[in-house]
Amino acid sequence: MTGEAVRTEGLEPRTEIERLRARVVMLETQLAEVEAWANKAVAEAQAKTYWLDRWHLDLNELMRRRSADRIRACTHGLRALYRNLRHFPRWFTS
């Protein structure tokens, strides 16, 4: 919906029908693109949650626990350590 006002006064019926057909084709194409995007997003979400469902894990419940903060902090520290160690050889070659 572009919000454009289209004047149809004085147009021949055939011209109006062709304009409407072109608009329908454009909207159908746009709908197909949106459907493809939505299907892809749903598939990605399902792939991410498959193992959580299979192992009967509830992330909301896990994150409410006190130990979740400690685990998050630990993983952030490990990630920072990994990044620094990955660049370790560059420190001596520069």
C-alpha cells in the first residue's frame, strides 16, 4: 500500500483493466517474496530450537537461575580469552 491516489476518470475500461492486472501481478510477486522470507525465518527458528525441544530444555527457566549469571560471565571471559589467543602469533611477528 503506497497510499497513492489513482485517478480513473476518463480512462477506457480496457486501459483500466490492464492497469489493474499489472497491479495484481506486482502485488502477487511482492506477496511471494514476503512468504519466502517468512518461511526462511521460521525454518531458521525451528533449526535453532530443535535440540532445546528434544532435550526438554526451557531457556527461560534456565536463565532465571542464579548460576546462569555466572555461566554467562564465564562464557564472556572464555570468548575474550579465545579472541586474544587467536591473535597471539601476530603480536610477535609485528
